[in-house]
Amino acid sequence: MTARLNCFNLSLLLILSILSPLLSIEYPELLFREEDGLTFRHHQRDQQLIEQLHPLIIHDIEEFQRAIGFYPEITGEIIIAPDREFYQNIIAGHKGIIEFSEALYSPSEKRIYIRNPRDLRSFSRLRRIILHEYIHLFLDSQFDNIPLWFHEGMAVFFSGDLNFERELLYARDFLLGNSLTINEMAGRYPDGQIRWESFYAKSALAVKYLYSNHLDEFYNLWNYNDIPIDFSLAFFRAFKLTPGQFSPLLEDYLKKRFRIEILLAFTGIIWGVLPFILLLAWLRKRWVNNRIKKKWELPQEDKEAKN
């Protein structure tokens, strides 16, 4: 009995030792600024930055809503972490969030946590990060049961994060046969963090395909009264097919697209290398001609000696 009690006391002390740093942290009081349902919270020392950032974020949100043709007022909070310790303690309570992440959206709280801007190198990057996380908040206010590929695809595509590097990583996985279908991407990330960038790229390409090739239907995706609505039902109403039926259509489109891009890339390589090949051929021809010329210019006795 005594041994069990000692074991219990030891376990309790261990748990308290782990939790005590978190329990003892006193977060500084955050200022707030509210506009169109969104509340921005930040520390006093970041006031000047927020004064510059706030109108730009509102502009980015308006541009996003204009792009999709839908203008709801979204309620939520955007919290700029006052320091690294604040942010690290926030992500410690959210499973699966990597410690060097730049932002976190918490659906249960309707909050977006942003790493302090002093820890980020680019102001424009900060704007894209906030817009990316806002789009997650936006989607959760409109739909239930959103597939992961659509969540990430919307956030990546409309925040301008579908870059060449990500597409290249997706092309690598596509060529190696390691790419998941969007049916397989509905509820999980791929195994291995190294493949996440490819996942983001394909998700964004799926949204880009819908937006670029079926714009009217894409606008109709937001036209309903029963908010929030199940995503699959809204998708079917807009595009007249289910997300499951869309998956093989997207696979065929991406296969054709990447075959053409690979062919164009190969053709580009050929045209890029061709001038060097022609230059080498010309230099070799000139070298041969010079040898022939020198041979004819040699005195007769030198020719006989060389022969």
C-alpha cells in the first residue's frame, strides 16, 4: 500500500512539474481592434505594426471575397502573439501542430493565432499567412464536413501560395506515382511531412481547376440560405457531381496537364541546348579546317616527314 502511495505521489509530482510552467505563465494584456466581425488582438509594443497591417488585411479579405463573389461578415479573432513563449504554449495544446509553424487556426475557438511579426522575415509573407488562416475560418462558417483538400486548396490558392516550387514537388510525386487522389486527401495528410508541400499544391490545383474552368458553378457554391450546409450537398448543387465523382475527373486533367508540361519542358531544354550544340559543331569544323589549311601550307619536305 505504501509503495503504491509513493508511486502515486511521484506521478502527481511529475505531472505538476510538467504543467507548472504553463500554469505560471502570465500573458500580457492584449489590446483589441474590431471591424466587420473580426477582432484583432495584439500587444502594445506591436501597435505601430498593427496600424500598418490592419487596413492591408481588411483589403486582402475584401479582395478574396470579391474573387469568389460572396461577401459574408465572418466573426472571429486574430491574435498576434506578443512573444515566442506565448505562441509556443498555444501550439503545445494543439495536437499535430509543428513547433516551427507560423500560424494556427483553432476551429473550436474561431481564433487565428499568428507568430509574432518580429519572428517573421517578410511583411508580405505575414499578410499571406493571415489571409490563409482567415480562409479556413471563412470556410468553417459556411460549410460542415469540408474535405481537407478543399480547405487547404482554397487557403493556398487564394492566398497566392501556389508557387512554382510547390508545383515542382507535386510533379515529382506525380511522376513517382506517390500522389494521393483527392478522395484519399479528404480527411488526412500524406504520411511523411516531406510530402505535405505536394499535398498543398495538388489541393490548390484542384481549386484552381474548379475556379478557372467552372467559374459560374464556383460562384453558385456559395448561393444557399441554410448556413452552414454540408459541403458535399453544396458541391453537388453547384457542380452537379459529388466530390467523389470529381476526383477521377481531376486526375485525368492533371495527367494531361503534366504530360504537356513535361513535353514543353523537354522541348525547351532542346531549344536551350541547341545553340551550344551548334557552337560546338562550328568550333569543331573550324578546328578541322585550320588543320587542313596548315597541312597544305607546310613545305614539301615537312609533308614528306610527317607522312
